[in-house]
Amino acid sequence: MTGSGVAAPAAGAARQPGAWEGLTPAARTALLRAGSIVLVLALWELGGRIPVSFTFPSFTATAAAFGGMLADGTFLRAYSETIGPLLVGVALTAIGGVAAGVAMGLSPKAEWLGVPVFVILQAAPSAAIIPLITFIYGIDFTAKVFAVVLLSTPVIVLNSYRGIRNTPVSLVEMSQAFLASRWQRIWKVILPSASGLIFAGLRLGLAQGFTGAVLAELLITPTGVGDLITFYRSQAEYDHMYAAILSIILVASVTITLLARLEQRLFRPELRSP
């Protein structure tokens, strides 16, 4: 008891956890992500109201335009033209790209021939290459599919290749100890071990393919969501132009998030991509 009659806290008493410390790690992550989004939107609104440029609308104006385009079916019509070549291109790349990556991971000769080519394709500036497609395929559906394939192939192939090459040696040696044939090692040991990285490559390939589809619409053929950006820019309706760009970000973010959660459900932690 102190001189003022107030009891002093006991020495070594445990400090009560604060509100932040009492949250689960998942709740903390969700709050931090929500806070970062709110901060970006607040800065966007501030920049639009100053304004930093007459071509830069505020977030509220962009959101109003977004709601109007969503309500009148503008986005539905645009994405119905964008999704077709995207799905076809990613499907073709998923089959051929995974097969090429597996072959490169299993065969030193295929690795020597293929890896430099796909590394160069991954590093090449896509915006400079895509216009060349018009000289080969014109401006029709095929050109958009080829643009999707061009951007999504390197990441799918190289991820599949790395998944095969990163198969633990102990698993391969164990299968050899049990007298497994080469095909049994591939189907029952190597491919299951590489499945996490292969799926991650497909997920990233879809994101790259979406970029390729939009770039094709901007640079090759004026259709789909890319045409919305070009049209509203030419009409100086910048709130609608930013709404179209925002829709691309939202669609890509939601798709990648859903695929990442699917990956968490399908694969054990040690098989997932880092």
C-alpha cells in the first residue's frame, strides 16, 4: 500500500494484451490489407480533388462511372469478348506448356534446347512484340489468342520445369530402392511432387494471359475491355476510362485470389509455391 492509499501493482504482474495483440494472425493480415486499400483510395480521392491533372478523376467519380457501366451492361458486353480468346489461349498453353516444362525437366537435351528460349521470351518486352502479331494473323480472334499464348507460355513452362527439377532426390532414390520403373517414378513420384509449382505456373500464366488479352485489344484489335479504355480516352471521359482500368484490376485480383485459395486446398504446404 502506498502513502496515498492506492495499491501498487504487483511486481512481475503479467501485462494484459492489447486489442491488436489479441487478434489472430489472419485477422491482423485482413486488417492490414484493408487499411492499405483504404489508404490508396483516400490518396486517389485526394489526388482527384486537388486535382493533380485534369485527366485524373477522383475515386468517387470513377466509382460512379463504374456503377453505371456495370448497370447498363457495358462491362458484360466487353468481357464477353475478352474472356473467349483468354480461355482458349490459356487452355492451349496449359496443355502444351506443362508438357514442354515436364519434358525439359526430365530430359537434359530438351532442357538445353528449351530453357534459353523461354527465358528470353519471359524477359522480352511484350508491348513491343504484340504489334508484330498483326503482320502474321491480322486483327481477328486468332491474333488475340496468340497474344495470350505468347505472354502465358514462358511462366507456365518455366514453373513446370522448375517443379520437375526440384523434386527431392530422396524421393527418387526411394522409388529406385523399391524397383519402380521410369514411368512409375514419373507418374507416382516426380509429377505429384511438382504439382504445386505446376499449378502455381498455371495461376500466374492466367494472369499473364489476361494481360496479353488486354494488350491485344489495346494494340491490335479494338474490342472488349481494351476497346473501352481506348474509346473513353478518345472521348475525354476519364472517369469511365479509369473505371474500365479498375475493372481489369478487380477481375484479375479476384481471379488470382480464388486460384490461390484453391491451391491451398489442393496441396499440402510443402508442395505449394513460395
